[in-house]
Amino acid sequence: MKKAFIKLHIAILLAGFTGVFGRLITLNESLLTWYRLFFSGLLLLIILSLTGKLTKLSIKHKLNIAIAGTLLGVHWVFFYGSIKYSNISVGVVCFSLCSFFTAILAPIINKTKFYIQELLLSSLTLVGISLIFGLDATYRTGIILGVISAILVALFTIYNERLTKKFDSQTITLYEMLGGCLGLTFILPIYLFFSPVQNYLPSLADLGWLVILSLVCTVLMYLLLTQALHKISSFTVNLSFNLEPLYSIILAIIIYKENRSLSIAFYVGLSLIILSLTLQMYRVLKTERHKDKLLAT
């Protein structure tokens, strides 16, 4: 369990850089996501082929994983859209709502009972977002896009948790990236029709950032995340990812000086989100200690 938590938090730290790349790369959100999926899938395919770890699957299994990849891709489109219509800090804070949506959607989809503690803890995150949304109207479009991205990533994590019981992490990540790229290819023309762009190809600088984003903050991050899901529930993973905004905000303040444009409401809301995370981690650790004592007796 400890190794799973270490892998999870390394993944969260790497995820904290994705918001910075979202602002750094000049492509619009849909093209940025497509290139990220394409390069991630290609790089992982090369790595697995060279190391002899490439696993062949049936078309049915590939399609099942591709559905999760498409969900992930559409989530990224809304996530990067949230950043580009607001800023890094607002975009990543909205991502924290994934724990709230997971607490509601996971029991419905998996046909299990609702856990009141999970609902109450994740509701703190909802209150935090509501404070930011209600008291600061500057970035409402970005917040709406961020909320949609949180719903999509909650669905992705629930679906991904099922996949981890059948396939290894490398195989899941590979076919999610390739499947997501293929799925987004069909959606992209419609999106670009309503949101046209002048440049479809990345600049040389953007290409370099995309490779780093794909290799480190995508391939490595999702390999670690998928491995963690073997031991940790999707709710705990999503709630733990509330640390991502904290890492991203620190980076955004250091690199882009975003603290100059953030209101008091934002910091109050962020405090509630951090409180929900702290209480959840305390609850999980307490439960694990109790299990260890029972096993020792």
C-alpha cells in the first residue's frame, strides 16, 4: 500500500506540470490534446516494442480500452480549454471536483452503496469551487469548462479502475493513448468547425514542449497512476489528485506570477479543497492502520 501511495503522489507531482504546459504551448486545446495523445501513444509503442513488453490484445479489448482513452482525451480538451479561458490556477482547481463526481457516479455505475463520509468530504471541494465561482465572475467560462472536465475525468477513473483488474498498466496506457487519439480524430473536425484556428501544425518550440509533456507528464504519469489503482480505490485516487492544483498553482505563481490576479475567494475555496484532501488521507491511513492491527493479532 505504501508503494502504491508513493507512485500515486509522484504521478500527482508530474500532473502538476500539465497546466504549465497548457499555457506554454500555443496550440488551441483540441489540437494540443490530439498531439499529446499521438506523441504519448507513439513513444510508448516504441518503448514497449524495443523492450519486448508489447502485449497483443483482441479487437474487442482494444476497443474497451479505447473508450477510456477517448474519455480522457475529451477531458483534456475541456481541461486545457478551462486554462486558456481563465488561467492555470482556476483550471486546475476545478479539476478537484472529480472526487465529488466520483463519490456520486462510482456507486451508480458500479452498483454499490453510497458512502456518506466520501460524499461529505468531497462536498467540501464543491463548496470551495462554489465560493470561487460565486464571488469571482472573472473566469466563469473557464470554470464551467473545468467542471465539465472534472465530470469526464471522474468517469475515466471509474472505467480505468475496471481495466486495471484485467490488463497491465503499460498495455492500458498504450491503448488509451492510441485509442484516445483515434477517437479524438473523429471529434476534431466538428470542434474545429465551431472553434477554427489558423495553424494546425505545432511550431518548433511547441513540438519540443509536446514531446516532454507526452513522455514525462503523460506516459510516465499514467503508468504510475494505473499501477496505483491496483491497490487504491478510484475515489481516493481522485481525491488525492486534489494536490495537483496545489502543485500547479505554486508553479503558476513562480513562473507566471498568477498570484497577482487571484482573489481572496479563490484562496478561501482552495483552503476548503486542501481540508477535504487532508481529512480523506487521514481517514484512509486510519483505516489501513486498523487493518494492520487486525492482521497482527
